[in-house]
Amino acid sequence: MLPVLVTPFDEASLRTRIASLMPADEPPSAVIDVAEALDAGWLALWYEAKVDLRTLGLGGAEALLRLRHPSWGVVEPAGLIPDENDPNFRGLSSFVIDQALADWRGVIAERGPIALAVTLPMDVLRDAESVENLCRHMPDDPAFPGLILGITGAALTRDLPRIRDVAAQVRFHRIRLSIGDFGAEWPTGADLGFFPFGEIKVDRRFVAGCADDRPKRAICQRILKLAGSVGARTVAEGVATRADFLCVRELGFDMAQGLLFAHPMPVERFARTVLGRPVIVKPSGNAEDRIAG
């Protein structure tokens, strides 16, 4: 039975009342054994809405890896992604792809042509076998709108030749590449030549607070200019306030995602609460207009 908590109460009172109900151990560390998580079935994909800033409707969904720990419930598996020397990186990548496509076939496809995005380790693109396996797994269904494959990390600059080759290979299988965590260093870097990414996701550190921060807005504008020159779609990550939403829309971003619209959620709930609504945010709406997470 829950302890009695008299209102009004402060944070300290709440902590005191529930202390006896909490485990003595800390939550699991960021480093989780990949093989154990895969074998035990602890992994799942949750989905976050991507909002089309022109139509203010649902523009896509990003799959995010979550770990259902037997003691601590659902946690974000930070540090779970293995490197190329770990024999489990192929297994984890296959899980993400297989689960995303299973969710599309089983739930998402019924609600319309919603494009899915997943993020995989850079090592997947370095590994020819993994790329070929990825292409073989793409559905032949003409209703399949394609897959957006997100790659993150500053190390991409030294892998651009390989990424260009992969981009040419996967485009025939309805796969587009997206670069995440895009920051101020990219637009000022060396000439990139052929740009292999169809989507640029601007890092949340430049989006959060951009409405009141002129340097952040300036960085966003530079990235938008680069995206326009290479024909890439732009996504503002981490939009959590109405002011930032209005700012990124005014700046000219194509899409946005963040807690203002909806929290990440399991696919069944995503289909029930997000896919069922034609409009995510109204131009003059209030907090009530967002989808509850």
C-alpha cells in the first residue's frame, strides 16, 4: 500500500514517503551486455513523431531503441551500441531493422504511408555484408514509403567516401541516408563534394532555446543554407517549447521533432494516439494541442 501523502507537499516530502518503495541499488549502468539484452528479449523500439512544419501534420516517425530491464522497467540504453570489434553489432543492427519493418507491416502501414527512420552504428555502413543484408530486408510492397537510415558522429568526415558508395547502393532499395547531430562544424568544413545525405537533423543543442538565442539561430540559418545548396531536407531536433517551434518554422525547417509534440512511445500507443490525429500542432494552439506522451 502506498504511504499517505498529505497535500500540498514538496519534493523532499515526496522522496521521504516513497524511499521505502525504491530499490536500494542504482539503476543499471549505461553499459549493458548486448548479447544478454538480445537473448533475453529486453530490447524494444519506441517511436517519436516527426512533424511536417508546412502542413503541421505527421511527417514521419523515428524509431528509438529502448531496453525493458526486468528490475527497472523501460530505460534508454545509453552506451548499448557496440563498436565494429564487438561481434554483437550486426545482431543489434538486425534487431533494429527487423523490428522497425515488423512494426510497419503490423501496425503502421494500416494508417498510411508513414516513413520510418532508424539510427544505426556507423560500422553498419562500413560493413559490406550488413549493407547487403539491409537492402535484402526492404519490403517489396509498393505501399512501403522507404526507410531513412540515420548515422551520427563526427567521425563521418573521414568516412565520406564509403558513405557516398553506400548512398548510391541503397537508394535503389528506397533507403535514404540522414545525418544526425549536425552542428556548427559541418558548414564551415572542407568542400564535401557530392553530399550523400537526403536529410540533415540539426542537433538539439542548437535548437533548444533558439527562439531567444541569436547565435543558435545564426547556426541554424547556416545549416539551412547548406541544406538548400545540396537539396537535403532539414529536421529540427529537441523542440520542447512553443517559442522554439515557431522559431524553427519561421527559419524554414522542413520538419521538427521533440517533446512539444509527443513523447516517444511503444508502437501500439503511437498508432493509437499519434497516427489517429491529422494535425499535431495548430499555428495558434496551446499546450493542449500537443499529443500527450
